[in-house]
Amino acid sequence: MASPLSLLTSADAVRAAIAECDQLGRDEFLKKYGYKNSRLYPLEYQGNIYDSKAIAGVAYGYEHGTPLKASEFNGGVATVIPALARLGFNVMEANNPSIALVKGTTYFRKDLLAKYGGQLQCGIWTPKEFPVVLLFTGDNGKNYGYRDGWTEDGVFLYTGEGQTGDMTFTNGNLAIREHRNNGKDLLLFEDLGKGKGVRYIGLFECGSWHEKNGYDKKNQKRKLIIFNLIPVETAATDIETQLEAVNTSQSFEDLRAAAYAASKTNKAGSKASETKRSWYERSAKVSNYVLKRSKGICEACDQPAPFMKKNGTPYLEPHHTRRLADNGLDHPIWVGAICPTCHRRIHSGQDGIEWNKQLQTRLKKKEEEIGLLPTE
Ligand SMILES: [Zn+2]
Ligand SMILES: [Zn+2]
């Protein structure tokens, strides 16, 4: 079926839709015509960002009398991008913020909101269209008797959200605890103060969490949730990650059960300092199992590992198929042991997205064939 957008031929109509969006504001414009954000495919025009699908549908109305409904055509690569490109407009496929953002760089919340979506008034954002959770840390917590920050052993203590009463595992707090299950990366930003923007600190994983007594705005005693966050790297910046086999006499079944158990985010003991050690141990359990499962064969291309390491084990790299963090924990179903060529191909190749999807399908099939373990 041909897209109705093949009948969109007027650049003036597109400019008229853009002008109307400028006048109404982005949200109001979307509401008026019944469209959602298209942040994955932003239209850039004179330095501003627009929702490409809504602009195209409304432009159609300027040209032909009646705007298209959102349900009448698909957005994205096959339809809106070529239709607008033909008329000289620039629609991009937006990069996942874990790729696009640069560590140490200062950003402004309103720009992050326009690009990725989020909840402006909150300290924890859960954008719908990208596999990330954005965390903001500032020193405004010090009024409540707590302060976020690094421990001596490199764990970042991040206080959950909630202004009054005991903090609970809802909204942002739930999103942090469940980020692995949901295939989301955690991105931490430091608030530099009013009007000064936020600095991107990097990618994190939630190792565990603990509770602490504190106060709320009204000076009432309450329970705080503190997340123990561990900094992690992506293969895009650090390819030094590799799968390390630990010598163990455990059976395949035991290794597998340990890996499944390790992937959960648990409440930590009294010592936050144990978080990092336990996180490494749990990561090793996932690595151990995934490497064992691969039998030394790349799980993406079925070729043997390209070489043996000095200790005689096959060289393969861990790849997280849903998140960009390449070291750290994940459910074994989402981590593959793959050769360096496949790994580069997924992160840098033209067909990387498809190669990654294919790996996901293979891993799922593999785990199902062995017999999925209950997660609780
Ligand atoms: Zn391979
Ligand atoms: Zn990777």
C-alpha cells in the first residue's frame, strides 16, 4: 500500500505546519492533531527540533485540505524521512543518548527534554522512546539530611525520589531498581546549579540498594532509598572488556542457576562498601555462564573464537543486546559471548542493528532450548 505521503509535494505546506507548531508550542500542536512525539526521528529546521510525523501529517492538510490522522500512515525510515527529505528537510534518526552524549559535557535540561523526553520536574526521567533512565544529582538533598556522592571504593550513592513520607519503589525508583529487567541503561548527570545546566557523568548500573533514615521537607522522619550505582563502560568507548572464565568445577546447570540469580537487583547488607565486590562477583557469574554456553563459538556468527588466551580459554567479548553498557550484569538471555569482529560490527557496522536483533533471537532460542528458569 502506497503511503499517502507520496502526495505531499509542497515544501511551503511543510513550512506552514512548522510555523503553526512554533505558534502553538510542540505539545499543544501534537494534542490538536492527535499525534505523539517522534523523538526517534526528529526534524531539524532552523536550529529547532520538531516531531517529523506530526509535521508531515499537518503539512498534508495544508496542501490537500484535510490533515492526515496519525493512524493513517507510519512514521520513520520508510515514509516520513524520505517524504520530507525529498522536499529538502532534514530528518535524522536520533542516536540513543548513551551514544550521543559525551562524558564531562554540560547540557541543559530543556534540550535533553526536547531530544529524549522525560519528566522536567523530577530527578529521575524515564523517556519512553529510548532505552535509558536519566538520573540527576544535585546538592538540594542536603536540606533533608542526605547527600549523593562517591564512596571510597567508587560506588555512587544516589538517593531515590519522593518529597515526603517513606520512599517507595514506584515511578523513578522502580525504574532504577528494574533497569536491567527492562533493558535500560542508567545515565547520571550532575546538576551544576540554577541556570548552569547539568554535566553528564556517564553510564551506570544499579548494583544494589539500601535503606537509610532521613527527613522529609517537613522535617518528619522517614525512610530513604539509596541506590548503589557502579560506573560502567560501553564497547563504543572501551573495547577492553572480555569474558573471563574463572576456574570452577561447577556443573553447567549450577553455573546457569548462579547467573540467573546474579542478574537480580537486591537489597544490600549494612555495608555499602561490599556492593562493588559483590557486583563484580555477580558479573563474573553471568560471564562464566555465558562463556560456558558459547562452548568457545561466537554466538552471533558460529565461528570459533579467533584465538586462545594465554590461559588457554577462548577469547570472546560480552555484548549486551538491549543496553549499551558492555560490562556488568544482565540477564543471561540478553548477553552474548561474541567474537571481536561481530562485536565491532554490531556497534559500528552499517547493519549493526540487524546483526544485534539476529543475535537476540539466537540467544532467546538457545535459552529456551535449554529450558528457561523461573526468574523468582
Ligand atoms: Zn562472530
Ligand atoms: Zn557490545
